[in-house]
Amino acid sequence: MIGEQQKLQQLIDFSLEITQVQDVDVLLEKILRAARKLVNADAGYIYMKDGEKLHCSHIQNDAVYDQLAPGKKLIFPAFALPIDPLSIAGYVATTGGTLNILDVSLLSEEVPYAFNTWYDDLVYYHTKSLAAVPLKNNQNEIIGVLYLINALNDAAEVILFSNDDIPLIKIFASHVGVSIERAQMTRARILGMIRVLTELRDPEETEAHVNRVGAYSVEIYEAWVRKKGMPHAKIKADAEILRMAAMLHDLGKLALPHDIREKPDRLTAEEYELIQQHTVKGAQMLLKSAQSKYEEVAVQIALNHHECWDGTGYPGHINPLTGRVFPGYANEQGGPRGKQGEEIPVFARVVAVADVYDSLSCRRAYREALKEDDVFHILKSEAGGHFDPEMIDAFFFSLDTIRTIAQHYPDED
């Protein structure tokens, strides 16, 4: 077990580290891992407040993870709890208090809350000791609840979380709450741009769609790059950037005329050519405001996510600032030659798969959602054509997680 001085140093180091994290999902993952390390917890949850409910945002469990195949991730169904004192998380969110429980199966009948074993039953795990702490923002408002599960001693035996550790966990929670709120504001800024698209009657560009595309992209990229032997820290840093940048892939649709975006009939050749300009328009819009790494990557993705591995995509080798073909890259008709293979930026090749998969899997105004097997057939048949074959392999490797992500970000009826 580490000493108090080491734990304090961990707190300081982590506080400095998270100031650089902009994406809320990456941040929550880091927070949960750091909190568990601080008190040697085998598992943990983070619940985030959304209206009158607590949504389980992240779960980590070393015991279950050790049973997974290499490269696979721990998955969990989407679920939420009411904010009331009947559950442990609801009690903490309602009262703002902290709980330190030796054994959740031996709760007194005098307490209002109970521990639901449904997830333990699902993954064949046994929760015993549990510490639950509220996460608060800068205004001291509760924004979530941190669960730490099964404190372990040096012999890997489950013990009560040390009473000396509880104040440390509370300090930790107070520090990270402010960072979570900051990251949520960044996410809200991105979703605000997407909301404008939705308000302009583009039913395809919903918050659920862009959240799914961002999350799918991370899973595909991580599965792909892990095979390349990239260091873990680099993978996680790229994942943070990719998730946010991918969400802005179709921002350029803001610049398209409504009548073309809403046209129920087949587009003319001229109209389709105009639709294709959303890639260049999106890059131009993002270039004007690019101040961070994720916005720089968003430019790459917006411009290139409709390029095809075999060179038949668009807009091709074009300067987004001028709209002109780069010298030496014109096709026989004088237009831009399509980018091919590794000429297409990696992140754009990832988002191409994520975007098409989500579009085919969801209902559109002009068609119903395709059956899953039909979607898979299209993706496989286009490996080496539309898509980078390695990205298709990474997609299918990550399929269990991708299916779970779809549950976490459902379309509204």
C-alpha cells in the first residue's frame, strides 16, 4: 500500500494532468482510474447527473477486465437511476453526503438505500466494500457521483476503505468536479454547433448521431493503432482529439441551401456536386476558428471524410482556403484527383467507416434503417474500395463495444 505522502503527490500530479484534457469522456475515464489507484480499488463507476436522473457514464473493473481477450474493452448496457435516496448513488446525489460501506450485502434496515446487484450478476462479480462521493462543480452543485468498489489490501483481500482515505477521496472529487464542468462546456460548445444544423431542419445531424460517430471513431482507431504498437499514452491522447474532432465532420452542411438538403427526390448532377462542397465549406469554417489541436484535426476530418481508399471519393487534392486544385493533382477533366490510400489522413479514414455505419444503421426520412447483416455486408464489400481495409477489420474487432455505444446514444423518437 502506498503512503500518505505518495497519495498527496498523486493528487497534485493528477490535478496538473487533467488541466490539459478537453474531452469529457476521456476525462471521466482518467478520473475513475486515478481515483481507484489512489485507494487501491478493484472497480468503480461514475454516474453523471442529467436532469432528474443519474446516468452511469463509466465502469471499470480489473477483475472482469483480466478475463477479457487482449484488446477487448469492458462493456456495459446504458442505464440510469432516479435521483432519490433509494439507491446508494441517488442517496449521495440527494444529500451531498459521503458513504463508506464495509459490505453492501449487510446494509442495515434503517438506511433508505439498497445496493442493486444487477451488474454484478451480469459479469459474475461480487461487490463488497464501497465508497461513494459526490462530484461537485465550482458552484458547489452536485453533477455526479463517484463509486469506488472493493478496496484491496496487499494480499488482494477486500477490506473497508480506510477512514484516512475518505477525506483524500473528497479532496480528489472536489478538484475533478471543476475539470468535469470545464470539459462539459467544451462538449456543449461542439453540440451547440450541431444543434444549429438540427434547427435548420437537417434531421440527419442530431446530437445522438455525432456522439455515436465520435465514440465509434475512437473504438475503431484504438483497435487499429493498437496493432501498430503505438504507446498507450499516445493512443489515449489521440483518442481525446479524435472524439471531439469527429463530431464536427459535417459542420459544412451549415453552408448548404435548405432546399437541396431537404429535397426528397433524387438530386441532379449539379445539386450533388453542390452537396459535395460541404467538405470544403466545413474545413473553411473550422480553419477560421482553429485554436486547438482538436480543431486542427477537425479540419482534416471535415475535408477528407468522403475520400475513398480507391481514389473515387471527394473533394480530392484541393486547397480548402482557395477552393483550387493543388498543382500537379488535376485529373483528366481538370478537376482535383481524389485522394487515395494513405494520402487520406488516418482520422478521416476512421470517421468514414464510423459515419457510414451509423447512417446505414439509422432511419432516414427517405428510408428505414438497414438490417444489421445488410450493413455489415456493405462495409465488408467496400473494404479496399470506399474504406481502408484495416479500418474495416478494426471496426469488426470492436463490434461489441460499438453496439453498446449505440445504446448509450439512442435517437429520440
